[in-house]
Amino acid sequence: MSSTVQDSTYRYGLISRCLHWGMALLLGWQFFTTTVRVLMEDSALDEFTWGTHKAVGTLLMTLILLRVIWALINSRQRPPALSMAARLGHWVLYALMLIIPLLALLRQYGSGREFAVFGLQLMSGFEGEIEALTAPGNLLHGWLGWTLLAMIIGHIGMTLYHRRKATEQDVLPRMAGKLND
């Protein structure tokens, strides 16, 4: 593969960058839909945006699985973490991006309602509810989502910190710089 497609020890490749920035946009949309839901429930904007939340969440779940696989494939050639805190922060981000939609899927299944996205039936419905499956999602999905948002804000903040502080390595070009420089 071309070096611009795969990761290297100094820069993320095209696939990693597309997954990163594509997921950033989709996560931004998810937080927007949730904010609209909280602040403007039952409005026309809420009806439009909230109707996309599950489908976009399913897409994000698929992308994070692909992203984890791609990260494992490239694990020996990725840019190194600047510190143990950076490594731990990235692991927490990945874990939350996996756990949050898994909780939503668990809750969806336990609700007994059919689940279809993009014209594909992923779960058939059934009579009743399985509270042991809905309870974890009801309890944790939202809180962990807001925790993920706080982690993302911290991730952005640390990127800017490393970019602005002269004694630190500027990490932004790893994910946003030109591929062929």
C-alpha cells in the first residue's frame, strides 16, 4: 500500500484520517441531535434531527469497529503517544465510542421494538420488554455520551495545548497536515 494510505511513525495515513474526521463530524451531529432533544423537545427541528440519531449511531458503531481493526493493523507504524496520559485518553475515547452504542443496542433489543436503519432490519420486535437489558442503557447511555463529549473537548484542548506551547510537539499535523510533505 502507498505510504499515504497507511499510517507511519510520523503521520496518520489517509484511512485513519478519513475515519477520524468522518467520525468527528458524525459525533458532532449526534451531540447536536441530543442537545436539540434536550432543549427543544417536540419541535420540528427535534423531530427531524432525533429521527436520525439511531441510524447515525449505528453508522458510528460500524465505523468505530473498522477504526479499531485499522488501528490494530497499523499498531506498529502509528505515531507514538506523547505520554501515558495521552495513550490512556485515547483508550478511553475508543472504549466510550464502543460502549455507548453497545448500550443503546442492548436497550433497543430489550425494549422489544423492531430496529431498522437504512432500510435494513437489524432486530425484529417481540412482545414485552426485558428490563435487565433496558436498564443499563437507560442508566448509562446518556451519561456516558456526555462523558464522551467532555473527553472530546479535552482531546481538542490538549491538541491545541501541544500546538501552542513551544516546548511541546505539535501533534495536529499528524492528523491534519498534508499527506505528501
